[in-house]
Amino acid sequence: MDTRKAAIVSLLLLIVLFFGVNIGADRAFRRARIDLTENKLYTLSKGTTNILKGLDEPISLTLFFSEDLAAGNPQMQSYGKRVREMLEEYALISGGKIKLEFVNPEPYSEGEERAQRAGIQGLATPDGSDFYFGLQGVNSTDGRETIPFFDDREERFLEYNLSKLVYNLANPEKKKVAVMSSLPVDGGPSFPGSQPSKPWQIMTELRSMFEVVSVQPETPEIPKDTSVLLVIHPKHFAEPALRAIDDYVIGGGRAIVFVDPACDADLPPGAEQNPMAAMQADRSSDLNQLLEVWGAKVEPGQVAADTKLALQGQGRDGRVTSYVQYLGILPEEMNHEDAVTGSLGRLQLGVAGSVTPVEGAGTTFTPLFSTSNDSMLLDAQQVSMFADQNQLIANFVSRGSPLTLAARLTGTAKSAFGSGASPAGTDAAGPPAPETASAPRVGDINVIVVADVDMLTDPMWVREVRVGGMVLGYQQLSDNGNFLVNAVDNMTGSNDLISVRARGSFTRPFTLVQDIRTRAEQKYLAEAQTLQEKRRQAEQRIADLQKARPDQGGMILTPEQEKEIQKFQDELAATNHQLRDVNYNLKKDVEKLGLKLKIVNIAAAPLAVFVVALGLAAARAARRRAHRAQMSKARAS
């Protein structure tokens, strides 16, 4: 075989080997992957792995995804592939406990009927079909959990939502929430002799999803099977109640605490008849005796104010004014990496306090939501019901940095009462540590602290919808209720579920391309706006001349008017032609940009590899020639 034939055969064998190795590797190492992304976006959290490996009973997961309708949407196609791949990873790690099924619910098909029966939300498309992209899970006892629709805007919480669904199916019993409060959150008389009040709507929401039990501060026995302790306005709690809370938290229980430096809902008897007495009454609460040991503090007697986030209301003079002590928290002030606040839109707070970390604490202080930089602390007496809002604004001095309004405390903390559990805490979750005289009890805690109670009251987040005297339902004004439900839902999960982190962004936009496109649009759209205005003026002038006919609306025009109208019609035609040119040039520039990108993606990269390969081949050939020349010279000598 001559050299040329040998080279051709070698090339063919290399091509066959290339495809053979790729096909074989795809089959043999289908699940093998290396995550080189910045934040390990495609690596499952340890908490998820623990949940999946700990499954005792089989779970069936059915993904409904309208593949045909997603064909024209690359972003949704990509997200659908991501969800499917992650579910396959879940099934693999579960060791066969998770059974997967993928359904393409085409219009008018059995798959669409299954999606509808499963509670999957259909998104209407322009052609009248419904696009389905949701998940249903079923456990061995026919318990069901559903994600009605996967919103790609919440992709960073994909792993958390999937793990939460699996965890709930594996633990189907209703979680118990114990509520301890000095306020009548469950209804009843606010004080002896007063008319009974109805339960706060937030309690109704909680009862629809959890088993809610009340714990009286005077006899603080927290049930052993409590998943979350909810403390609302702990005003003047005695030591037995404080010990019970401390024992529960240090013993491994999760807690959500709402305290307030000036609670509007805490009205003394006869407040309506005597507003002055209500203003002078102590309406504050704090849990600093415990919180400071755990790593946080709520500034007593101090109220957070913010000019940027201030809610609007009617002032004394009847005009709309800003109430700097009532805050509307926007997504920019929320922690998007925490599952509790990551998907919220807006929160409304009453007179809130400020949560600060304690220096030297062994716990981690993570803000959940804060004020803006345009904030300051006010004395609680300054924001009484008779406060002059205009004066508060006039005297406002921004601190230039945000104030934390809610935070999560995690990590190892000490008991606020030293060693040993108190009798009041014997029913708290988790066994107490061995009692020693020298070493205080310690435990891993998970506590959410919110420096406002009023955000739980009805006026701050819901409004009754009435027809006559009948209540038809409630209109949601803010995400306050969602915040508490998210917090309780998050805290009722296992430590593994709580540890599942929010992901970074999976979308990597071509920022350079966006900048180029934006500059092109600015260039042409500015010109287009000028031409549009010119066309509008010409059309208006023609209309005015038509109205000015000598016969008052007839068909007669003077020669001067005909000449003037013809002039503006010619100008209008030229303007329309220029507008078409502008739109064409914009489209042409964008298409040219797309062509350049295609050339770079399709041709430039392979060409670069080819050039490098040629360079390496030439270098090797040069080395071989030099080696042969050297050998020939050596033999000749």
C-alpha cells in the first residue's frame, strides 16, 4: 500500500473511531457530567441528595410538557429540557424509588385530559391551544402534590420546589404549628367585657395548610410533635414562657418570631373612646432576652422610617402625603437567595423596628428584607397617631444604608438560661442536652425574626369583597400572607430541605449583542420619532385645510388651498418613504448582526480549531524534517 492510500485509510479509520467513541461514550457515560458553571448550577445540593436517598416508599412523578407548542420558544424548550434532566437525576439518585413518566398533552388528546385532571395549569397560546408545563407527584398512599406551572422566572428555585414536592410526598402528615401570642389572633375578646373579634385572616390561611394549635403564654406547654413555633407580639412574657421558647429552639425546634416596637394592633381597653390613652399606652414587644443570646437584637423603642418606600395616605390637610413609618417593601429590598422571600412581589409593613446582628455571635445573620438606603431610625413616640407627617419628612436625615427588618438566624447558639431544661420546656421538640453546672446548653437553631407584627393584620394585606352584608371573599393587597406561609412551609421541612439553596441565574444573555441592538434601536428610533411627528403635523395641516373650504365642508377648494394640500401630501408621502427606510435599516442592521453571530458560531470557531491544527501539523512536520536531516547528516559523517 502506497503512502497516499495509507493516509486515506488512516483518515477514514479516524473518522469511524471519532463517531464510534462519541456514540459509545454517550451510551456508557450518559449520566456522567462535570459541572464547570460558576455557582455549580447543575450539581444537586447535599440536602436534596439526602432526601432522595432516604425515601422509603416509591413516588411517581409525571411531567406534563407540551413539546410541540414549545417548538417556537427556545427559552421554554431549554427550560423544559432542564426540568426533565433534573427529574432524571432525581430518579437516578433515589435508587429506583422515583418512577418517572413524561406526557406531551397535545390539544384534544388524552394527555391534555390527564393534565387538566391533575390540576396542571394551561397557558393560552395565540392559536387557541393550551400550553402545559407542570408536574404531578403521587405517593404510595395516593397522596398528591402538584406544581401547576413551571415559571422560568423562578428557575433558581427549581431544585427547592422539586425537593419540597418529593419531601411532602414522603412525609404526607399535616405539620403542626404552635402559636403563642399576647394578641387575640384567633379571635375572641381583646379584653374582658369587649365584643369578640373574628380570627385574623392569616390564621385562617395557616389552618388551611397546617394543623394549628394555640399555646397560652401563661401555661406554655409546647407539644412534642410541633414542627414550627410561631411567636406573635411576645409582650411581657413571663419567665416560664421565655424558658419554653428557649428550650424548644435550643432543642432543635424551628421558630418564627414577630416583635414590634409600636404595634398598632395592640390597643388598650377603651382606645376608641380615649385616643390619648391609646397613644400613651405601651404597645411594644421584644424577645431580646433570648434573641441577644442567639445572635440578634431588635432595637427597643426605635422605628424604621424610609422616604423611598413610604406608603401614601391622606394627611391632616386632606392632601396625599407620605407616611415614612409605613413601608411598602419592593423586590429590590428582599433576599432573592432565600426560598421564603425569593418569589415575593411586595410587602406592606406597619410601624416596624430594626433587627441588628450581635457582634461575636456564633450564629449566621441573614437579612430577608430591609429598607432602602433612604432610611433612618425614629423614636417610637415620634410616630404616634398624632404625628405630623410633614414635620417627620422635613426633619428626615437619611443614614445612607438599609435597615434590616427581618432576618434568619442559623448555626450553633447557647441557651439563654444556662444548663438544663426547665419543667415548662419538657414538651419541647428534641431532648435537652445533659445537665451540667459548668457548660450551658447549646444547639443548632433556625429562627426567623421579623420586627413588625402589624404586617400580619388584615388591613395590611387583604380587603374584604362584600355585596351588601355578605362577604364574597378577600382581595389580596400584598404578599404578607404569602411571606408567612412561605416561612412556615420552609421551616416545617427537614434540615435537608431547608439547606437546599437557591440557584444562580441559568440565563446567560449576550450582553454585547444587547448593547449593539440597543444602540441601533436608539439611532433609528430617534429618527423615526422625528419623522412620525413630522407626518402627524402634515396630516393635521391637511385636515385643517379641508375644514377651511369656502363652501363649509363642500367639495370646492381655492387654487391656493389645492396647492397647499398637494404640498403637504407630497411631504407626507416623502415622510412615509423615509419611515420605511428607517425601519428597513433597523431590520437590516439587526439581521447583519445575527449573520455575524452565525458566522462566528458556525465558522469562526471551527476555523480557529482548523488553523491551530494546521499549525501543529506544520510544526510536527518541520520537526520530522529537521530530525530526518539530522539523521542523514549523521549517517553521511
